[in-house]
Amino acid sequence: MTEAHHPLNDFIEYPQDEMLKRAQANYAEVKRRHSIRKFSDKPVPKEIIEQCILAAGTAPNGANHQPWHFVAIESADIKAQIRKEAEALEQAFYSGRAGEEWLDALKPLGTNANKPYLEHAPWLIAIFSQKRGGQEEDGQTTNYYVHESVGIATGFLIQALHHAGLATLTHTPKPMSFLTDICGRDKETERPFMLLIAGYPADDATIPEHAINKKSLEQILTLL
């Protein structure tokens, strides 16, 4: 039995000179995306966050099972809980659990165990991967290429937030199981993937010089 298909009727083919201009314009835009650690507490309407999450939900994924769930957190009380739990883990991390090599790699970024932005930023987005559930989220159907799929969706979300005019920061405290409890998610079928901080930059936000240095095209591309 042949599965139903729909015609591809929303693809737009541009002249090649316009394609190059669009690619260059996109690069210019994404080049302005920076991870920051000082956020303004200026409110961001939930409709903006919702639209960006809708964009993330269009990401390619294994068998179109869409093995992700996003919890957008605006509540001051919940953000305070997350900060408390995350900083406890970070204290252990920076006190030696990470190892000297990892800590040395982080030194140019100037990071430490204090994460005030977890309370100060207007939005935290907890991203969960789903081991099972399928499209119907039945809790039983196996999902495929889960980490790859959720990673792509997270990239879509970061790009959407940046395109909308917001700054972001990825945060991955280990272990992140406390997010499951705080967000009321299913421990059996889901696992915390990442915590994304989103909002406007503070007036005194900075970018570490180390973070500005990107590899050249020659370093990241091989043409065969």
C-alpha cells in the first residue's frame, strides 16, 4: 500500500545570484548571534516565545516522531528553584568534578558557578528529549534518532529567537534530572536535553574575546 503524499508546492527557487545574496545575508545575521551571560529583566511577550518554538517544531527528525517537548518558564518562583538546583551542581563542577583540562578550557570564557541569569532573564526554556511516544505521544512507541533530532530542533529554536531579536545562552548542568521534577515531566519517557536562557541583553552585556574567534572556512570545509 502506497502511503499518501502531498505535492511540494511551497518551495521557492531563486535565481543563483539571489541565492548567493540570501546566503550572505543569512551569514551576516547569524554572525551577530552571541551567547551572553548578562540579561535584562525586560519582559518578552509569550507570543514571541511561542512562535519561536513553533519554528523549532518544524525541524527534521527521525520518522517524523518529533521527539521533543519544550517547557517555557516565566514564573519567578520556578526560575528561582532552577537556579538553586543548577548552582548546587555547578559548585561541585567548578570545585573539581570537571577536571583540570575542562576547567582550563573554560577559563577564557570567565564562567563560574554563579548563574544569576537563571532568575534575571525573562524566559528559561527547558528542552526535553522523548525516548518513546511517537506522534501520538502514547508513551510506548519507540522514537528514533532522538538526540540528533532534538539537537537540530534546538538549533532551529536558537536561530528563531535570534531572528526575532533576542539573545540566548545554552546551559547544560549535569545531571539535569532536577528539571524533570521541577517541570513535572515524565521520568520514564523523557530526559532533559538542554536549558536555554532567552531575553534581551543587559546594557553591560559583554562577549568574551575567546568566543569571537571562529574557525575559517578552510578549517571547517572539505570539497571533494
